[in-house]
Amino acid sequence: MAMSQPESAGPVTILVATRKGAWFFHGDAARKNWRTDGPHFLGHVVSQVVLDPRDGRTLLAATKTGHLGPTIMRSTDGGKNWQEAKRPPAFAKVPEGEKGRSVDHTFWLTPGHHAEAGVWYAGTSPQGLFRSGDGGVTWDAFSPINDDMQYRKWMGTAQDGTPDGPKLHSVIVDPRDAKHMIFGMSGGGVHETKDGGKTWRVIIDGMEVVEGFNFDAKDPSFHDPHCVRMCPSNPDRLYQQNHCGIYRRDGDGAWVRIGNNMPKDVGDIGFPLVVHPRDDKTAWVFPMDGTTVWPRTSPDGKPAVYSTRDAGATWQRLDKGMPASQAWWTVKRQAMAGDAQDPIGLYFGTTSGEVWTSADEGRNWRCIAQHLPEIYAVDAAQFK
């Protein structure tokens, strides 16, 4: 597929969400010099901060504190001032005496279709899907899945071992069609709607399950997608970093485990995945040690990003500038991002509080921040 034109060159801002607040790193046009802005929400658990690309000014932040609970914070001036959502995501109340669910935290934020100004989507823990039509001020349940008993059967099952709770994540809106959406659940599989959320179908064909536990691969509750991405240049192509490998899906076909082509001593287990905005054959992952005890750290303490330029047929190790040994990093599913410039800038954050950047698509890396709290999410933004 032909590559579209890159965004105009200009300053990039890295939005870093952590266990104890959020920090912004404002870069120059060359992405070499970075200015620190923060902390914002010091002491709050911040799951993600996202810029609305439709206006280039509005920011939403998913936050939580012990005394205020989970909420959404909103800024319309690039983060100078913030207001709390009047009605953040919340599950429907149940009759007295019945057991209901409560949102522990909002985990994922996605701006709506470019033609639907003010529309946002949120995925929560435990699994729920919510929509705002007023720029994040008020939120309501989106589609019937939050209370659908079949979906509830797949959500947050006993075998789901997500450390800080089951999640609905990777909420994707097709840039061609606002009614075509995809999301993932950990656990619970990958799901797709083509009618704006009225009906959903499970898309797990080809996805493997953990060996040795007699799990049924046809049961969505046994599937744990870590991160799903749609190629902006070819929305018919999806990539997925899964609990059981790296996958690609084309059109309505089955998932194919392209991670089998990764070096065997590294494996294809990990959390984040970034796709190229203009080339559907190019993607980047950050492998984790996926051996029996699942340490979730860089294999052998030697971190590296791996890139494919041929849709997963081959992979290249990209570690220039990173430590050669004794770097036991963990990079979470939201903690790696790319911008849309030429060449692509890549960014990731570690649970030990480091922010790493590359201005040349991963060929060279450097650390621009240390000693932050545990990093949950990294997003690349370009303010207008």
C-alpha cells in the first residue's frame, strides 16, 4: 500500500503517565533536546494521558487517588489547567441486595473518529466500555456489553492473572468508518463491531492459548491480548502483541503468529506494540522474558526493541545506546509509542522510571529521563 505523507515537522511532546503522577517532555523539531514539564497530579495513579488530535489542544488523563477514586481529568489548554469530569465512567447501579461492579480505574483512552468532534472512548478495569460525546465531561456505557451475561462470563475470570486487575483496552476506531471498532480484553479475547456497537463478534481464530493447562482455544476467556494496533495506512491489517506471541490479521482472516520468526533465544512474548503510520509492513515490539515463571523483564537482562519491515517475516534487533547487560527492564503495554514524522520517532518508558527516545526509527537510543515513578503509559503528541 502506498505510504501517505508524514505530519509536518514540528515539536513533539512525550506524555508520560506513572504510578505517582504525569510528566510531559517537550522536544524541539529535531527531537534532540527535551524540556521537562511536571509533575502533573503528583501522587495520583495516572493510567494514561492522551491528546485529542482533532484539535491539538485538549488532553484527557485517566487518574485515581485513594480518597477520590477513579476519574477523568480534562484540559483544553495543553495541560496548564485541569477540570475533573462531571460524570466519569461508572457501571450501572444494581438493585439493593444484588452484587454490582465498580470501576477500579480507567485504563485506556481513545479519541473518536475524526468526523465526530468531542467523542471519546474509555476502557476500564474491571472490563467496561464507555463513551463520551462532550469531550470527556460526561461518560456513559457504550453498547450493551458491560451488562451482557455472555461478556460477563468472559470478563475477569479466575484464570485471568493480570497483576493489577482485568482490563478492557486497545479501543480502536477505524479511520474510514466510525461504526467499525475493535477492542481487546485481558482476559477475554479480541472483539469487533461494524454497526457502531449494536452487535459484536469475537475474532480469536488463530490465536493460541497457554500450553499445559488444557485451555479451550475457542473460549474467549482463555485469551489474553496485551495490545492490538490497527495500521493507519491499511486499516484492514491488525497487529497484536499477545500473552502467547505476536500476531498479524489481514481483512477477515485468522490471526497468524508472526512471532514464530523472532530469534528463539528471545521469543515473542511482550506487552507493547507500535505500528508505522504510513507503512503497514513495519512494526516494533519490546520482548519480555516469557519463560515458565514469567519474570516480565528483558531476556537475559539485555533489552532491545525488535522491528519488522516485511509484516513479520523477519525481525531486526535495535539496541544501540541501550545497556549491554544487567538491565532488567519491564515495559508495559501502553508504555511505547511512535510519532508520525519522517523518520519515525519512537519512545518507551520502563517500570524503573526511565524514558528512552529514538529519532531514527529505533536505530539509535538515548535515555532522557531517570528516576521517575513506575511508568504506565507513554504517548507521543503534537500540539497545535
